[in-house]
Amino acid sequence: MAIRRSVERFYLQRGDRYRVVDGRILNRRLEINVAEHCNLSCRACSHLSPVVPKSLVDPAKIYRDLSVLARCYHVKSVRVLGGEPLLHPDLESVIDAIRRSTICDSVWVITNGRLLPRMTTAFWSSIDLVEVSLYPGQHLGAEAQDACRAKAKQHGVALRFHVRDEFQESYSEAGTEDDELVRRIFTTCNVVHRWRCHNVIDGWFYRCPQSHFIAKVLRDGAEHVDGIKIDDDPSFPERLLAFLQSPEMPQACTNCLGTAGRFFPHAQIRRKDFRSRQAVPTQDLVHPRLVGTARLGLARLEAATPRPILDSAENALYSPGLLPIARAAQATGRALVRGIRRAPSPTSNSAPELRHTGLLRR
Ligand code: SF4
Ligand code: SF4
């Protein structure tokens, strides 16, 4: 027991490691929630879009924030999402601002696709990749998908459609006082450790979107508690690196399921019912095996593996030549965890977003 506690302390105190090249912290992705509201209302949306107030990113402000950040931070891709990003009335200006900031090599748009057929030539000319989540009963028809494929091809944009027919529970309104469970959820959380879904929101930088949105909805006015303010003080790069490598959990973890929520079939829900469906203790929404000993062991193995090795493996896996193999491996993995997905859920109608839960994430 003493040895196990020591090992766990080691991993808790270690934090994530980041590569710094030419004075810039490197990461694969940065997310910008350009429209926090959404035209769908998915049960357990991990960005809590069905209940966050309507909010749109100002192109001038995001340019200022990203330009300052770009002096010490660089990503392969900025993911433009939300909410539903295509609800932004001046999306082209936002994308232009992101590019001009020089913070990234490419710009991706992640959308539910319902407005995609209406997008203009200026939109298609401004982006590198569009990823469309297809939710049962809510997605584009085959003809509309074909039309989008044609537009994407015409403008040299990569276009991916993904069927999202399963979600995972994303958060609990009731939360938990079980510190050990919260620590397990944090340790196994792919959002923060594996995918590193950093977010810039209203001048603040977050390690994960949930640490902003859960605080915003559950602790009104405390949405910045888990973030770091972006500023141009010379000490900012050092403070940002310390923030990213901190072993401290965001406070939002107390109410978050990370990537350990129970699976359930995708469902739309009335917005006024969204929060009451989550008024269940964390213990009842978490999948025990996803925070179990084997999963913790895998998390520790990843934590102990040098980041360049993990990045190289991911790059190799997602190179065009190996993509079909990656997809086959993903299908096999899904078959292997079918037992997990079929595990009974006490609230089989609840919710977060599956793109945060897949075995392989693009
Ligand atoms: S999961 Fe996506 S499509 Fe569904 S409500 Fe959330 S942001 Fe909208
Ligand atoms: S708040 Fe949620 S997504 Fe963020 S680190 Fe904690 S468990 Fe992971």
C-alpha cells in the first residue's frame, strides 16, 4: 500500500511535460469557441452549450490575444468550434485573425454540419480542414454531404464526416467529495493529458474547455479560476509553462467526468432539462472501469513516455498512408471495449461529446 501511494504521489507531482523550441511551447491543438451557443441541444454536451448564454468571439480581440500568445506558444492546428462555429456571422474574419496571429500551421473547423451547405466561397477558401459530427436524426442528407464534398474538393479542403451515435456522461451537477475518485478522473483524463485540448477564451488560457464551461455554468462568475490571464509581461512565458506543467487539478474536476463517463446513445434534450439531468452524483455517472487499475496504469505509462515518442507515434499513425490502418485499429479497439460500452447506466439518457471520448482522436 505504501509503495502504491508513493508511486501515485510521484505521478501526481510530476505533471505534464511540454517541448519548448525557439522559446515557444509546442502543442498539437488549440481550441477557440467562436460561438459558445449551439443550434443543437445534445444531452451531456461537454461544452455545456445548451445552457451557456449566446456568445460570439470578436475578431479584433482574438487577434490581440493570440498575437500575444504566439510569442511563446505554437500549435499545429487551431480548432474553430463551439457551440456551433458556423453560427458566427463573421467567421471568415475570425479565421483571418487566427491566421494573422501566426499561432498555428493550419485552421480546422469542427461543426455539426447543419449550416455547412450555406457556407460561402470565402469560408471554404479560408480553412484547411472541416470535421463534421453526424448526430442521429440531426445530420445532413446524403445529397447535401456530396455537395459539401464537392465544394471542399474544389477548394482543396480536407473534409471528414464522423458518425457520433454514442456520447459519454460529461459532468455532474452534484459533483463528489470523494477526492480519490476526482484524482482518478483527472489522471485518466485524455482531454488534458493525451489530447491537450487547450482553449483561449475571452483573454484567458485554459488547459481544457471543461475547466472554463463547468465553472461558468455551475459557479457563476468563477469561470477564470482554472485559467491563466494572457498578458505581454516578460514573465508570462515562464508562468504559462508552469501552469501547463502543474500537477494541480483544475477545480472543475470536482464536477467533471473527463473521459471516464458512462456511455449512452446520443440524444437531444430540451434545454431547460439539460442541467436537471445531470443532478446526479459523480459516482453514478462515472464508468468504474475507465478509472480502474488498468486504465490508471495506461495513464501512467503514457505519462512516463517522452512526449516526442508519443507525438511521433501519433503523427505516424495519422499519416495518409497509415490512416486506414489507424481506422481498423480504432474499430478493433471499439470492439474490444464493447463490454464497457454495454455496461448498464443508471441514467441511460444522459451525456458529453463523443469526440472527446474515442480511442483514437483524429
Ligand atoms: S455536442 Fe456539439 S452539436 Fe451537440 S450541443 Fe454540444 S456543441 Fe452542439
Ligand atoms: S476539468 Fe474535466 S476535462 Fe478538465 S482536467 Fe478535469 S477531468 Fe479533465
